[in-house]
Amino acid sequence: MVDQSKRMRPVASDPYELVQRVNRRRTEFGRDERPTSITDRIPSIRTLLRRPERVAAFFSQRMVMHLLVVAIIPFALLISKTEVVTLVPDVGSVPVLIADSGTDFTIDVALITDEFSGQGDAPLTESEDLPVPISLVSRNQTLAPVVVPVTVMTDQAYMRNGPGTNYDPITRASSGLALQIIGKYGDWYQVRERVDAPVLWMAGELLSLPENAAATIFDIFDKDLPPPPPPRTGIVRESGLTLRDGPGVDYVAITTLKLNGEVELIEIYQDWYHISVDANTAGWVKSAYIDVTKSVLDRVITADTVSIPDASPELVGFVRESNVNLRLGPDSRHAKVGTAALGQKLDVIGKYKDWVQVALDKKKVWIFKDLLNVTSYVLRRVPTASDFPALPKGPTRNRSGNSGAGYSTSSDVANVALQFVGYGYTWGGTTPKSGFDCSGLMMYAFRQVGVTIPRLAASQYSSSGAIDISWDSMEPGDMMFFKNTSGRRGITHVSMYIGGGKMVHAMTPTYGVQISNVNDSYWVNHFYGAARVKR
């Protein structure tokens, strides 16, 4: 028996032989001991070249189906380029898909951003038909106020540099002087004689205001008011200086003043100063005993002779003009309850701000202080009254039928909207921070005056809180609605009328919030209707 050498290879049936063959197969197909995946089924290029029969095995029935699906994609893209559906480019950077012109089907597709709520009215299309807003063409035309012509009713009407008697009188206006009202603040009106004349302030009671004029005059906001001037002060030069109730030594002494005390000058009469010591004490002192700078003296008016009090006055006043209105409360917006004749004597029983309460036929009525010749001495002797009704909420326009009852308009909401001229446009925007679309601006403006309206333009028009009005009846604060703008159907845009043939609205991403002329043909042709919101 011949022994086999240990260095001889084992026979094929030897286990070592089998292991070697398996390893060669793995090496040939580039596989390892990792779990199989879909890529393991894909043969290498080398294997395909050495064994072509593997190609047919690779292209299985499933693989063929996948290739067919991939081939269909370019064909589908080609079909999408036909006239059936068209992509309208650049509508405020928001694509809009519009069906073929033969149908009425329209789809608005809005880009979703952090500030976009998903609801809102789309911007106008910036085409040749869209007129350029006047706020970008002519600043003077935009800022031109709504002018209401009036006349002065009294010779004792002071024109001041601010809305209140705490402002300095600048000049006196003679009776019958023609003025233009261009703004209001409470019961005070901003006036001028002509366009190039200084703008001053007068109390409404001194002017011949037309019926419901307040509804068309723009409000002046606190931030736009001139700051009250510094007090017209002087310093007491003598200790124990006597304060009297008139400009003379024969008047009754009221109190004495301390050395270096500060007093406010009201007016001058000969060599006496009419001064105010505090809110409840006023009287007269010799001018020689008060140190006053020239700049202060230049601001102090000279007292009229008729304003000098008697040494022992009654608590009465005398009407300065004919047919002076007497009202239910201390404001020209209160109801008129009668008139007083020139020179009529009235018992003074109270005061409140710039108004005096008087007794007439056992009734308590009110008259504006500048229309009553009443001395400061008398007014110091009467209490501040509080027995008067609250102010009415505003001018109400009752129309025929019941549909108009309770509806009113006011320039307050128009003034709110005007603050945002120049702000940016954002589709879906409803705040100054995010920007506005057209209906978002309306909703925000009304919210600032305590009124809630729906979100979209079409809903705002059909709201139960709005009433239809005609083009000729529009007043500041009314909303104007437009149809079929930018290729869309129905009510698609809204603005706010601000008077003078102008409106404010959020237009496009390029223009933002601007002012436009309502009489431009574009707006006239697209006008659908106007509505007044219930207040």
C-alpha cells in the first residue's frame, strides 16, 4: 500500500476542495458575506463580458416594466405644454393656473410662506391698463386735503397755533372772514385763508360749519399736533406782592405772592399783568414787580377793554354776537337747544374746558367761552360742571326705508388706512408687520376703530354689517369694490374712499399700499359697488 504524500492536493471530494471552489465563485461575482441587497443582483461589467447569458437573466419582467414607466415621463411632460392648461407668470410672484378660455373654471395657486395664512385676495395684475397711483406721481395731489369752506361768526375769534385755549393766540379773525377747514381735532378745526397762508386753529363754535361737515374732514392725530408752547412765565421780584381781581389798586385783593415765585402771563393791560398762579388762582399784578423776558412778552396778547372786569362783578356774562348757539352740552357736536341774541345777559352757573354753563329760562345750557363776555374773575367763582349728557357717537345718515337706519361713516377709519401708504404688499397679509393685501388692509383698519369685518373682499361686500351706497353718496371710510380685475371673475379687489375723489388700497407687490384717483377709467370700468359699514 502506497502512502499518499501530505503535500499532494486532496481529491475533489475532499472538503477542502469544496471550500476552495466556493471561495472562487464568490470572488468571481464580487460578493462577500454582507447581507444581500438589490445591488447584489446587478452583475458587474466584467461578468457580463465573460458570461453574456447573464444579460438576459438581468432584464427580468419587473425590470422591463420599470423601464417603461421611466420612458413615459417625458411623454407626460410634453402633453403638459399644450393649451389645455396655462401657467400665468409673475402675478406677485404667486403662480395662478387658469383653465382654457372656453371655460369658467379658475384655480388660484398660492405660494405658502411663514406669513401667508392661506386666505386673502390676490394682487392686481401690473399691466398697461392699471393706472399708476397718484401717490407715486404727485405728492402734492395726494396730500391735498379735503377742503370745507367756512366763515368766521364773531369778531372775538382767536386763531391759535394749536387746538386748545392753552395754545397761544396768534391773531384775531374778523366776522365774515372766509376760511378753509382742512383738518379737525375734537371740537377744534385746522384753518387757513388760502393755500399759501399759514395754517392755524379755531374752535368749531366760531365757524359756520355746514351740516355734517365733520364726516368729510380728516382727523389730525395726536402725533401730528404741534407741541404745546412753553408756558408764558415770569418771576415775582417782591415778597408779599398783592394779586388783585382786576388791573388796578381799587380791585379786591385775592392773595399775596412769594418772592421768586413763578407765574404764567395771560394778557397785558396798560401797566398790569393778568397772571395765573395755579389752576385755581388768577388775577392782576403791577408789571413792574414781575421779571419777564422779551420772548415771553412777544407771545402775550393785549387785553381788550371789554374783557377788563368790574371791581364788583356779578356772576353773569354777555353774549358777544347775534344768534349764538346754545347747546345741550359743552361741545359743538351736542344738540342745539336755542340761540342767544347779541348783548343778552346770562347768569353763569358752571364751566367745563372752553365752555360756560349758563341759565336760560330755568334751563342749564352751554355757550362757547369766546362768544360770552365773561371775566376770569367770574369763572373762578363758578364750579366745574359735570351735569351734561355724553357726546353723540357721530353723524348718522338715515336714508329712506329701514335699510339705512343705524349706518354711519367717519373719516377715522380712513385716517387709519392712510397711515400705511407706502407699506409693502403681501398676499394674505393683514398686519403692518407682514404687509397687506387689499382686503387685509380693510380688515385691519376697521379693527383699529372697534369694528370687525370679514376677511375677503367678496365677503366684506356681502356682509350683513354693510349697506350698499351709490357712487355719488360715498364718504370717507366707505369701501369700494371692483370686479374682474387681473383676469379673475367676481369681486376681486377692495379699496377705501378717503374723499376728494381718492381711495387708498393695497395694490401689487411693486406698488404696495398707495392712493389712486377713483375717476381713472380702469377703476370706473371695474367698479362693482360701494358699501358703508355699520358703526
